Amino acid sequence: MIKNLRNLHPLTINILVGTMFGRMATSMSIPFLAIYLTQVKHVSPSQTGMIIAVSSLVGICTSFAGGYLSDWFGRKIILFLSVFLWAAVFALFGVADSVAGFFLANALNGFCKSVFEPASRALLADLTKPKNRLAIFNLRYTAINIGVIFGPMLGFYFGSSETTFLFFIAAGVYVIYGLSLVLTFSKTGYKENTEETPSQKKATFSEAAMAVRKDKVLLMSLLGIILATTGYAQFNSTLPQFLSGAFGQNKGAGMFSGFLILNAVTVISLQYPLLKIGKKYSPIVSIMVGNMLCALGVFAFSLAESIPSWGAVIILFTIGEILMFAMTDAFIDSIAKSDLRGTYFGAMGFTQIGSIVGPSLGGLLLDHFGYGDAVSVFGLLAGLSLLGVPVLYAVKVAMGRMAGQRSKEIG
């Protein structure tokens, strides 16, 4: 890992550090929102699920356009506009006092995330040689999880499940992040290749959309990852609601905070050993195995009864998470057309359909079955998520056929 830190562009370092502190700030507040809404504001589980899910709904509608805009206008302007708007959105969370207010705030949160993150990931790829991109994407993933180790501890300590004050802290962090990007772009004098050339004319929006629509491997991958994400999304939506409903607000919040920390520590501890194994296979195999383990972890949420068993379940779930998400950026980069890299990363926003279906369905199932029938709730959610495995296997087969055809053409 230390070797991968050598000779990084200042903007790469800025994004990695900003990602770490940004995720620390948001993990002090966003993960506790479901508990705050149900226990303090007395919002129903189904309404809470919809509030949590609207972020992903908006992300689906805007991420493709956001990624395309970063290809068209350049990463810099899109990053600047979205990061400062994001800061304002967190301040809106802090003053929200109604279901409509939280719904609007989380909708705008999804918009900012869907615009900022594809642009930032595409910029990391722009600044990195192809052979080093997997390492950089995983440094970003590590930065996220370092932030998530400390964020939930601070959130629990300062009572984030009982107040929205910590959203103002998140707003301040993103203002600083934005100012640091402005300064780094200025100091480095980084210039983007945003000019059209005869050999590489920029694609129009309709041309970019058509290119993505014709890419069958991408479309099948999106469907498989959507189903996988349906299960993964339970960790930050249905699980905290279940814990607070089954064990009480304070104990539930404490348990969930501990699970978030264990999740992040597990990621940091096992990410690179698992990647060494994963590199021996294609990224799609890693994503497929991760899907299976995450789904098994979701079902196991209903079976855990003691601290050791909960710990084992969270570790199992997290191993699945690592295998899925540590390879996703590298997978998309490997199939993306070079002039549409931001667009392809933006298209990944469609996978957030799983983050809409997951929380919404989880909330409805809690309303229907109650907190006493966890097996039915988490069993149905796990079963839906497992449907992603055969779809991802079909992607693997299709990629194998394409590779074989290319070999014949070359031969």
C-alpha cells in the first residue's frame, strides 16, 4: 500500500483525503437517520424507508447525466459546483423538521452524490496509469472505511440518533473539501483535455446514451449489481430500524454503531488480502461471490442472538461487501470506452435502484411482519438479492465469448 502512495498527483491525494474526512462526517449522521426518524420523529418504518430510498431514486435519475457532464464540461467545474451544493444540503438536514423536509434533503443528497462521485472517480482514473488504477480505486475504498471507523463512534457519542446537529458538522467538512479542491486545482495548474479534436470528437448526450444502451455487458452487469445492492442496502436501512425496534432506541443505536465500526475495521483488515486472491480471477467473479456472501449475511441478521454471533455475521457480510465493491470501479473502468469514462461511471448510478427497492421493501416488510419475525423479513430480502448471482454469471459467460471472438480476429 505504501508503494502505491508514491508519486501520486496532488489532486489524487486531495480526493483520497477529502473522501476520508467527508465519509467520516457523513457517517456521523446519515446512518443514524433511520433511528432518529422512527424513534424521535415517530415516522413509520415504511415512510422512513422511502425517505432513505429517495436519495438513490434521485441518484438513478441524475448520475448518468452527471457522469456525462463531467466528460463534456470537464471534471473541475462539476466537482466545484456539486461539492458546495452538497455542503448546503447537509445544512438543510440540520434544520429539517418534517417528513417533507427530510425527504427533500435526502433527495438533494442523492443528486449531489450522483454528480460528484462519478466525476471524482473519473478524475482519479484520468490521473492514474491503467496498471495502477485498481490500487487507486482501492485506496479510495480504504479512505472511505477509515472515515467510517471514526464517524459512527463520534455520531453515537454526540447522540446523532437524537439530534440533527451533526449534519452541520458534515456541511462544514464539505465546505473545507471544496475549498481544498479549488486551491489544489489552482496550485497544480492541472489542465483537462476538454477541447474537441478531429480524431476524438465528443459524443453528444444521445450518442453517449446510445453507446451505453448497446453495451450488453454493461446492461447485464447493472441488473446483477442492482439485485446485489438490494441486499447490501439493508445494512444502513432495515437493520438499524430492526435493532432500534427490537432492542430499544439507545441499545439499538449502540449496537448499530458498533456494527458500523466492525464493518469498517474488517474492510481495512481484509481488503488487501482478499484483493490478492481476487486478482487471480476476473472482477466479475469477485462481484458474484460477494453478492452470495452479502445475501447470506442479510439472512443471518435474523439468526444472530449473541455478541459473538452478531460479530460473525457482520464479518461475513463485510467480506461480501469487499468482494463486490472493491472490484466494481476496476470492472467498470475495464469495460468503459476511454472518451466516455465519466459516462460509464455515471451509468453505475442505475445500480442504486437496489438502494431504493431494498430500504422501501425492508420498511414494508417490517410494517407487515413486525420486529418479531426477523426470519421472514430478512429471508425474503436475502432471496431477492441472491437473484443477482445467475445474472452476474451470465455476464461472465458473455465476456468470455467476447474475449474468444477477439482472439480469433487477432489470430
